[in-house]
Amino acid sequence: MRLGVIDVGSNTVHLLIVDAYPGAHPLPAYSHKITLRLSEHVDDDGLIADAGRHRLIEFVGECIEVAEEKGAESLVGIATSAVRDAPNGDAVLDAVRAVHDVDLHVMSGEDEARHTFLAARRWFGWSAGTLLMIDIGGGSLELAVGMDEEPDVAISLNLGAARITRDHLPGDPPSAAAIKAARKFVRAEIAAAARPLIKHPDANRIVGTSKTMRSLARLCGAAPTREGPYVTRTLERRALSKQLGRLAKLTVAERSQLQGVTSTRAPQILGGAIVAEAAMDLLEVDCLEICPWAMREGYILRLLDHMDSP
């Protein structure tokens, strides 16, 4: 069947059209997205502002039209940390539903980690052994480890690249003091939550997912997107640390000129690098492999599993 999935993230709202069948590899057919930066459309109380709500309603309408034009038989929607953390998140989703009769399922942080882990497991297969997964979104950091399709440990922390940028890295570029404080904060948050992961037996394979991780890997020399999803791409902590020092001195405009860093990703790539380096350091990861699939693909795979159930 042809399936449409609307993914409302902290940075982008993304419609992915896939040809999906139980037991088969979901094949992307079409992609439609905007950089809404919903996490920035919040007031001092954390409420999603009217401008963000109106733009979300408008774009969901666009997604419905595109899905129909591309022959999608079914359309589902998910929302992550930007909506989950907003006190008026439910009201925003009610407004979307009232206009378009579309339900956007709010995914918990732990479910984000679980679905992303499933995607990584299916991509690398059983031969990968025990997986340790690090996923950096716009609003949250997900960590998971296990040897099955369900992780033994799944953790979500409010350490997304956009959130760290918004809350801890003012200025263009941020001051050295702000960067030092941001790194201290991120490391303390990860260290406080990482004990269940550290206690777990050593992983056989360590993977990183999300656009932020892919951008950082490209910045550190990994193959470009045009070479396809099956090329092995890695991110080394030592190379990342060097790039972090470089990014800290650049303006957003200067970052956008770097390989692998788009203009939409440039404002938050420093925040993402701070989180990635901290996670890799505290979890004693010298090198990880980039997984092309992430939470959205995991959600699709889980839907297909349920379709195939008796």
C-alpha cells in the first residue's frame, strides 16, 4: 500500500510517502517538508504561539493535498517533543483536527527512542548483535541499547539540537562562556541519566541517527548523500571534537557554507555537536556508524507489523 506519514518535529514538519507492505523494505516515493521550527514558536510560558499553530494547520492541509495527489491510501501523523512539551500542545492538535480531521499522535520520549531503535535494528539486522543507539532530534536526545527489537533501556532527554541552541547558545556566534556553560549543562544531564546504559554489557555496534548526526558525520568527512544510503558512514569522536572547536567560532552564515551543513541546519549544528560529543564521551564511544533510518521509519515499520498481525 502507499502510506503517507506526517512527522511534526521540533525543527521540520515532514510528509513522507512510502510504498509499504508487511515483510518488505519501505520504499520512499515522495517527500514534502518545511522548516517550521515549531520549538521557536513558543512564548515565555512555553506555549506554542498562534503563528506556529496557524502555520502548522496550513502545512498539514498541504500534506493532505500532496498525499492525495501521490495516491496515498492512508495518512497518519505523529508529533514529538515540540508539541509534547508545550502546555497547549493538546489544544494545538485539537485545532489541527478541527480543520482537517487528521489525528496527530503525540509520541512520548521513550516511544521515540523505542521506534528509532527498531529502525536501527531492522536496518543493521540481527548480525549486528547488541546495539547502542544515539539519536539527536531538534527537541530531544534519545538513547537506547539492547539485543532485540525492543531495547532493554530507552531514555529520552530534553537535549535536542534546537532546544540547546535556543536555551543556552545566544549570540552569533555564542560567547565562549555560553558555550562552556552549555557543555557543562549537557554533560551533567546525560551523566545523571546514563547509568542504565553504562551498566549494560558492551555493545557490538554503536549507531547514530537523525539529520543532525548525518550532518556532523558529513562535516567530519563522511560520504555525501548523493552516494546513496548503503555507503558506510561513520562519526569519530576525535574528529567531532575538532569540528566543535571550529563551529564555536563561526557565525550561522559561515556554518552554512560548510560541507553537509544546510542553511536550515546551520543555526543548530553547534548545539547538536555539543550534545553528540558529550554523549559519545560519557558513553565511551570512539566511533559510531550512521543509520539512514530513524524514528519515522521505525513508526512505519511498527504500523506494518500491526497490519501483518492476525
